[in-house]
Amino acid sequence: MRKTLASIVILAALLPWPAAAAVPQDALVKGEGSAVYYYAADGKRYVFPNEGTYKSWFADFSGIIQVSPDELAAMPLGGNVTYRPGIRMVKIQTDPKVYAVAGGGTLRWVGSEALAEDLYGQFWNEAIDDVSDAFFADYKLGIPIGSVDDFQPLLIAQASQTINSDKGIPAGPSPRLSDTEVANVVDGWRAFALDDINRLRQANGDPGPLAINLQLNRIATIHSRDMALFAKNLQHEGTLGETPDERIRDGKVPDPSSTAFIIVPHPEDFGWSGENIGYTTLWNLGGSPENGIAALHAAFLDEPVDQPDHRTTMLSTLHPYDQVGIGPYVDANGLLWLTEDFISP
């Protein structure tokens, strides 16, 4: 039997709904209690069983419509809302396994810490929520995730913009769209780095913006981690001897323990490849990885304009790079290690 729990604390002002007007469908509603519901176009209300589930879909409590007891009673219960797919991982309280959430409340086991880091970044352990055993029946078990290519959180989340689409129920003309982001702080650093690079490119010859390459993101991050944890030195060659071109062109990278090579998905059919690396302390930059990235980019820019170096790679001066993979990694000592891998058509 499925259970519901009214445990969400509403902090924002509610919107009283005029008694004479029909309550809009595909909207967030609540009655006199604390429970919040999604009133869908199928005429049913779906309850958020806890605050974590709600916040996987919506960033705040704005736009919730206050309805009368009679109006609420006229909306039959359709079940519980499950976590928005891709946004966070979950763990059942009596099960040590960690799961990623796929569409329709499907739980897919994340079988290792290395895989969790590939999926949700360096701070993956902060992207896990406990789900009460009482709500386990709201989910179903799917096949375990085999590799990062088997489950890409951003693409999974983008496929579930509304509760309607996740549950496979009809949607009206204006369903409430989710406004949450995948719980991977490293992706935020990458977005900042990409914007900063493209800003510098526009101000210095304007060769056109770079596009992010997800495969290169992973390859660059693996090298930054390798430098931070094993090489403990800034170097293009990996600790197992692989070159930047072997990593970028062949996907040849060290495994998480840096004891053997593995092959990861990599770009194909491209021209030139290039790599920028750097590291910086963060204690003198407000502890901010974004400040560290900006400082490294400024240092890259302060190099000769016509030689093979960080500047000419970042600005595509010598080769027409149009894609980049960005791999920031912060070690236990507060050092930011940064690898940026570039490819051209």
C-alpha cells in the first residue's frame, strides 16, 4: 500500500484562488494542511511525499495556489510524485545501494564510487538523498548503470521537464515546468569556464565561440584528477605515460586507481587536438573555483600571441578549435587543477 506524508513546510506566500474561478490544471495546489500537490490535466492530484521530492522538481515554493477544502476534495488522488529523473541520486534507508533515478520512478543502481563521480562529479556524495522505506513502492527497480554512457544525468533530466511527461499522463497547454538543475557543482564550474573562455575569445580576435564536448569533459577531468592525486605535479603526460593526444584521440586514460589503462568514449573524426593545464591555490581567491578558473585563464592570456602556448590554444590562433572539454578538480589541500582539451574539425 502506498502512503503519503504531509511534511513540506511552505515558506512563500500562497496565492488564494478566487472562489468563482476554476482551479487551473497542471498547477501546484494546497489545501488547509501542509501537503502540496500537483493538480494534473487528468483531473487528479499527485502528492509530494517530502521536501526532497518537491525540490527535485522546483527550486522554491512560489506559485502554489491555495484551494478550498471542497475544491481539494473534488480532486481525486492519483498517487505520489517521484524524484525528477537525473537531478539527484537516492538511497533507501534500509538499503546501502545508491541509485540514480530514471524516468517514471525507475531506480538504477550506481555500483561504484568511480561511476558515481563520473555521473555527478567530484562531490557526488552530496548529491544523494535518503528516501523513506514507506515510499519505496513508488519506485521500481531498473537495470544497473553499466557506464557513464548508459546514463547521462543532464539528458535524462532534459527529457523530464514536467511531472506529466515523467508519469505519462496528459498535459494541458501550459504545464508547470521544472526549474531545477542536475546536482553536479562541477558542471557549474564548467559552465563558468566555457563562458569565460568565449568572453576572452570574443575580446581577442573573435574566432567564434567554443562548444562543450561531453566526452572531452570526462577525459579532461580524469587527467586533472590524475595530476592532483597521483602525479602531484602539473604535467601533460599522465602517470601511466599516456600523452594528451592519446587521451583525446583514443580515449586512453588511467583507471581510478591509476594502475591500468581503460578506454573511455572519445571524439572521432576530428583534426587538431590541444590541451591547456594549470593549477592554483584557492585560499587567496575566496575559496572560489570560479575565481581560480578566471585567474588561470588570465594567466593563459598573458602569454605570447604567436607561439604554441596556452593563449593561442584558448583563442584558436594557430588551429581552428571549435570544441572543448573542461575538467576542474579540487584536491584535499584546496588546490584547483584544471585541464581543458580542445579539438578542431
